[in-house]
Amino acid sequence: MEEFEIIDGFKEKLKEIAEFLEGKKKELVLETVTNQYGEEIPKKTLVWKEGEVVLREIACWGSSDLGLGSCRCINHEPISETGLNNRGVIDYLKDYIERLAEKEIEKYDNKEKLKEIAEEIKRILEDFS
């Protein structure tokens, strides 16, 4: 039953999100990118820092430190951090879950049922907004 596999996969991701929001997990990787060495590196990450959530994302797409190119990032940082308010955190999490749902929908034949599940998750997230 592929429906249950999907639901279990979502449950696991939602559990990770809950652990992050509770502070049990210090980072939540939202997106990754493959560097020139074939390694998956975080593109966007939510991070707990000094009791607040910040968005950490790649700032220099040519950074040698990140394996993206030859820039030594002498006059700038390879990664930027931006503080987020509660609304910002919810918006990033909502986008993250929607992307996860879309990826799962593409994998399976029963797309209508999966779309229903994705819509239900979106409705739940709207309640937090």
C-alpha cells in the first residue's frame, strides 16, 4: 500500500519539524544542492541560534569552502544568516512541506489520494498562520 508509505514518510518529516520547533533538533535542512565534488550540501537551513531561529543560506555560489568554485570568500562570508520572526519560520516550513509533498506525489501512481493528503497538510499549516 503506497499510501501508507507516503503517510509514514510525511510523519517522519513532520516529526523532524516538531523536534526542531521544540528545540530538540538544532538544525533543519530545507534544501540542498550538489557541489562540484558530488556532495549534497545545505542550501537553506533553519538553525536555532541564541534562542531564535535564523535562516542560514549560501551567499557565495563560487565558494571554495563549500566546494562550489574557486572563490576564497576573503571579503565576504560564504554563508549568510537572517533572523526570522514566527511568521517567517512558518512560511519557510510551509514551503518545505509543500515541496516534500510534490516530490512524493511525483513518485506514485495514486496521485489524487496524495494530492488530498498534501491539501490536508496545507490546511493544517494554514491554521498556524
